[in-house]
Amino acid sequence: SANRDHETSVYLHVLGEHLSQGVHVFWTGPDIISLHIDAAHIQSISRVLRRKPLLWDNLVANDYDLRRVYCGPYAHRDNEIRDLIAGVLLNPNNEFAANFVPIMTLGEFASHANYSAVQAYETAITKWVPSFRAAEGAQGPTRDDVKLLADSFYLPHELGERGRALLACVTSVVRGASDRAEDAEKLSRICDDIVRLFDRITRMQERDLMFALFPYIWELREESDLLRPFCAWLARGQPRGARFHPETNHLVHTYRGGLVASLQQLVKMHPDGTFSPSEEEQ
């Protein structure tokens, strides 16, 4: 998107007026990485550009954040926009092998008037499973494993079902909810699933896919290895100001270490997009 307030953009109006009608104009939606793209927005920009925009969709692009990958469905685009645009170009994950679900569901969006992202996602997960076959004699990832993977690395603005469940359990325990002991037990089971996913991923025959996903699953497992004992410790009740000493290999400077991590710890980002000094620095 060249300008959030596209209707008053002199640049866009001049472009639309003077650019040959034989030339397409790329448009990313209301934002560079748009959460929603609806029919009203497309109609509005079409009036400004005097043509149907060619949608350059950055929904699953991950070149701006090398710690994230997106295995969720093509979602949050009104079905009605198909007839209002000149086409869709989906900017993919850097890791080619990680794009199976986004590309397959985009195809469903393009060809079905009653497209459902939820249904298309479940179908794509099932069709992706054979790519995870293991070497002879080993147990490879099951459909449940692949669903856990995709739910954990879903879309930029949201988590899938099992990713939300993991976050909810940790949030409950950390914030001292009344049922935090129960949630700590749920978390332990989810962590078991993550460890099993990691182990099975390493046994895959398709090594390109394995290496594409490995860094992300490794980081998820590292966090789960810490969160399981940490949340169990919290659930037992701790005095204010107590600190947890892990028995795992989460060492200072090697775990969550480096310059970038140190800088990020100094500045807190809030849900509304604003920033402030982290609590320990205030």
C-alpha cells in the first residue's frame, strides 16, 4: 500500500489518471501486511487507480522476521474480492517447502465462491502429511503432529487452535489464575506433543522440508523445555519476588542471548503498537 489514506493521496490519483490502462498496479491492501482485505477497500482503491488492482499479498511473507514462518491458510480476504481484482500474487515464506498450506488454500480461494479458510486449512493439512514420511523403520510425524506444527506457526496476526491453547495455559499460570494447577498439567501434555513433534521431524525422509522447519521447531522445543518446569513451579505457589532456577541448559548469554535479544529486552511493545521502557527499566 502506497498510502494508508489512499483516497486523498495526490500521488495515487495522478498515477491512476496518467498510467496506461494496459499496466497493472500492485497493491498490498490497507497495510503492507494486511490483516483483512475486504470488498469495500478494493472498490475504493480501484476508483483511485482507475483499474482493478493486482493484489500483492504479503500474508505469509517472512523475510521481515527470520524467526517466524507461516504455515496457515489464505485467510481474512473477502470472497467477493475475487471479481474486483486483476489477480493475486502471494508473497511466500523464504523457505519454499513451508508454503504448501498457504499455496494450496490460495488455490481453493481462487476457485471456490464459498471458500472457507477453516475447511481449506484442514484439507491442506491432510494433503501435506505424506510429505512428512519418515525414513524406513522410523516413526514420522502424524497428522496431529503436522497440525500442531501449522497451528504453532500459523499467520502473522494470529495463532492456530493448538498454538492458542499453549499460550492460554502459560498465560493462566503466569498470571495466577485460580485453575493454574490444571493449566500447568495441560501445558505439560502440550510440551510432550512438542517434543514428540521435534523428534519425529528429525526422522523425515524429505530433508529439504525438515531443514526448512527445523530452526522454528527447535526454538519452540527450547521454550517448552523451560516452560514446563517453570509453570509447574509457579503452580505450586511461590512467594512474591521468587525466581526459578532451571535444571535445563537455559544458560545466561547462550539462551535468549545476543545483541538483538538484549536490545529487545529494554523496550516493551504494547498491543496497540506503542512502546515503553521495559518494567525493570522504569
